[in-house]
Amino acid sequence: MTMHSTALETATAITIRRLWSSEQDLFRSHFDRLDPASRALRFGAPVHDSFLDIYARSAFSNGNMVFGAFVDGELLGVGEIKLLANSLPVRAEAAFSVVPEWQDKGIGDALFARIVAALQNRGVRSVILWCRSSNHRMRHLANKHNAEMNFVDGDEACGEVRLPWPMPSSIIEEVYGEAICYTNSLWQNKWLKPGSA
Ligand SMILES: CC(C)(COP(=O)(O)OP(=O)(O)OC[C@H]1O[C@@H](n2cnc3c(N)ncnc32)[C@H](O)[C@@H]1OP(=O)(O)O)[C@@H](O)C(=O)NCCC(=O)NCCS
């Protein structure tokens, strides 16, 4: 699991785990916690709640995947993967969003690392990211994860991260990260706590 160098992880662990289609409502509620500026940055333009209702239903279909970032069991960020149909070698698109009060604390970086590992482990050869040209934070993250950035129309930037074949480190990032989260989730549900039945 990737840890960030800010104060966040000195006190708190970010746990990243996959969200499943049964958690569609939780995923949808994440977008309600984004302020208008973050929503517009995430979707490239202001979007209505009705759009998000439909969008949330499609996010888990066709092999698409969603990962959630949790702190103390609370969903604070999501990273989404859409596999690009009919692309050979296989390519995907990724998008990220973190609730405003938790931005710039390492959550996006941790989600990015997990998504790269998950795609690498599935033989996906590159991942594409779209953001506004002025979205310096997202562009910094993309560069940090070795994206090649291109600019489109002045206002949009597109980055592509080329992925190597699966490696022990990518498998450990995904499997170990999920195992930690599973343990945390059991703990939060009190099943493992001393004295619980
Ligand atoms: C973009 C976003 C997902 C990033 O997640 P995050 O948790 O805020 O990002 P992190 O804290 O992990 O990392 C931010 C990095 O950008 C750097 N950064 C912050 N502001 C910056 C700026 N103005 N210019 C350049 N770099 C900046 C930070 O120093 C940090 O770098 P580091 O990891 O090398 O220290 C989040 O801010 C967000 O949800 N924004 C609104 C939605 C959005 O823009 N989505 C992207 C389009 S898909």
C-alpha cells in the first residue's frame, strides 16, 4: 500500500480496497461530497445529480472497476477504471476524485498506485487520464506515475501511463493491500475485537 509523506499517515492509515457493485449507493454518495469545483474537475464540466445517478450504475459494468480509499472506515476518495472496448493491446481509462477536505493529503497518490498495480496485474498495457490543463495537482500525480502528457485544445490534458507486465511488486501491492483492508474491515465490524462474540 502506498503511503504519502504528509502528516496524514503519521496518525492514520489510508486503506484502499475494491468497491463492488453491491456498494453502488456508497459510490454514488461519494459524488455528493464533492464541491462543485471538484465535481467539474472530475467530469470535465458541471454535472447534475440525475447524470450521476445514471453514471454510478454504469461504473461497475463491462469489466470496469472502482477502488475506494477509506480512513477509519469512511470513503474519502475513489479511483475508477474503464476498460477501452476493442483495444489491442488492452488499454484503460482512469479517473480520480477525493472529497475536498481530504485533498492534497496523499489519497489520490495511493489510489493511483493501486489502480496501476491492478491494471498491470490484469495484463493491461496502458492507462489514459484526462484532466483540465489547469489541473496542476492531477497533472503532477500523473507525472509522478510516469505519464506522458499531451495537450488537447488548450483546455484539456491527456496523459498515458505505459504499464509493464505483472511483477511481484505489483501483485504484492494489490494482494497485500486488499488483505490489510479486509482485516481492517473485519476489525471495524468488531468480529475480530477482543470480547466480541
Ligand atoms: C486530483 C485529485 C484526485 C488528487 O488527489 P489528492 O488526494 O488531492 O492528491 P495527493 O494528495 O495524493 O497528491 C497531490 C500531489 O500534487 C501536489 N500538488 C498539490 N497542488 C499542486 C499544484 N497546484 N501544482 C502542482 N502540484 C501540486 C502535491 O504536492 C502532491 O504531490 P506529492 O505526492 O509529490 O507530494 C484530487 O485533488 C481531486 O479529487 N480533485 C478534484 C477532482 C479531479 O481533479 N479529478 C481529476 C480528474 S479525473
